[in-house]
Amino acid sequence: MLTDSEAALAEAVLIHGPISRSALTRRLGLSAASLTRLTKPFLDYGILIELDDVVDGSVGRPTKPLDMAPDAGRFIGVKLTGDRLYAVATDIRAAVLARAEKRLEDPDPLAVVDAIAEAVDELQVSGLTGLGVSLGGSIRDGMVERAAFLGWTDVDIASVLAQRLGVAVTVENDLIALAEAERWFGLGRGMAGFSVITIGAGVGYALIVHGAVVRSREAGLGLGGHIPLAANGPLCHLGHRGCAEAMLTSGSIATQVTTALQRQVTYREALDLARAGDPAAAAVIDAAADALGRFIALAANLTMQHSVVLAGEGVELYSVAADRVSAAIAADRDPLADPLEVHVDTSGFLAWARGAAAVAIQAAISRLEIARV
């Protein structure tokens, strides 16, 4: 296992590399001699590499920036929904190398394990370092305590997959995994704190403070989905009027437009109709945009983190009604508050799958073994 200092070094190079030694000493609070001693085993093992000399603006000779070795690891991330899985093969920085998608014909855990194994075979990753699986639900120490979308209770899918595939497996709540991916490799890279709000089949919320994701088993309970946002909005499946789930989920928006037009309309069609100026669709989308702006402002007001990453397969709502969302944010923010920055991850289900790969990468870093001299 790595020491805290070694883990901090590996994380800093992974997230910020290529990075000069002088920048590393400042970031880690180390002397140049301590950094050299700390770095040597990583270089000896080929985990870190030195790049060509560059001039970094400091006094002295050019430096050799440090970076992760390109072949330091290969990973697969799998996002499970109630009826599909989305899988990606990535490098050690969660850059997508290949992807696969499969329908889940049976939610039984063993059938899902079979589907994941098929996706792994399809991705054809040589030298697989780790597999990450993310899903909506309550996860504790890799155990799926409850996953309503799949109908699971107390399922130890990590152990079954590890035995089946012969590789280390990390299972995590999908919101936590997505937040970790945004923090290490995505739109939140370099930010000390921000909120993550996801919209799509459900509504999710995660928080990063002082460079760390706030972790709680309640992350999988969907508590953010029932925050009230519109006094006269529709009802969610639990009977809450105008909550985040009722206002922002793709299913609810499609149902509202379907009811207004008296014909079946998908979420994508609802957005297209609103773009084209259809009055009924526009009214629904405007109300959803107001609710989204209110949700974003509420997250910033309560956490005092003025950056928000918006993600999920339903995020196209923001592109359709960005001005309306911004107006709703401004209406619920104090004029003296810091400007609120909204960063939009438009990659949809790919973002969820990268999140699963990200937690597998983090687990692999924590398992590193190096000889110290």
C-alpha cells in the first residue's frame, strides 16, 4: 500500500500531469530533495515517466516534467440502468478507447454478471487492470444494499464479477462515481469545490468540498430528487407536487407534453417541439428550465460552492433553455453573491460509464505496491 505522501504524489501527477517538479513541490508542500526521494520508486517501476526538458520560467536549468506512463493501466467502466448497460474501455486518465452497449434481458444478478462479462469480451482490453461498476442505489463497501431500478437487495456483485473475470472490481453508487470522474478527469478538474446535478431518468445530486467528494450511503436514496421546486407543478410517483423528479426527469417532461398534445411524445421530441415554438411543449420546457435554475441556485446557496457541473442523459434541456435557466438562477441568488459558473457535460451515458472507470482507477492507485529504499 502507498503511504499518504506517495498516494498524494500519484494523484497529483495523474490529475495535473504532465507537471514540473517545481509545481509538484508547491502543490505537495515538499522540498526538492523529498520529492526526488519520493519519486524514484515510481520511476523505477515505470509508473511515472520523465518527459523531455522544458523551461518552466524558474531560475536554473530546464526541468523534466513528470507524467503517468501511457501504459500504466487499462480499465473498463460499466454503468447499469434498469434495462441496459453502458461500458467503456479507458486508459489511466479515463480517456475512452472503446465502448459497448447491451440490453439487460434479465435483472437477476447472475444474468447481469453474464452481460457484463460479454461486454468485457467485446471491448477486448489487453492487460485489464481493473473494472468499475456504477449503478443507482445504496452501496456500502462494494455491497449493493438496494438498487430499485434492478430490484436488488444485498447483492455482492463485486465478488462474483471478480471471481468470474479474474480482475479487481470496484462497485460504487453512480452519482459518487460520476462526481469522482468530474473531479479527477472532467469539468471539475482543478476545482476545490463544486456541485454535480444530473438530470435524465432520475435527478441526482453530489457535492465536492475541499477537493473531496462528500460520501454517504444516502447518496443512493435519491433525496435530491424530491426537493420542492414548483408549487403548482405535476406530481411525482410518490405524490410530491412540483419536486425535482416531477419537474426535471425526462419521463415526466415527456408525459406532460404527451398529455398536452394528446399524442405520444418522447423526451427528445418534446425538446424539439419546444425549439420549434410549439406552445404546449414550450410551456412545459419553460417550467422545467425555471425549476432547473432554482435547483442550481439552491445547491449553490446551501453549499456556498459557486460552481456546478450539470450532467446526465437529459442534459439537453439546458441547451434548449439556457437563458431561462440563467434567469431563474439569478432570481434566486443574492446580487452580491459570487458569480455562479455552470459547466455542462454533454456526454450523456458516456459520462456515467467513465465514472465507473474512474473509481476503478482510484482503487488501482490505492493498491499500488512499490519497494522503498
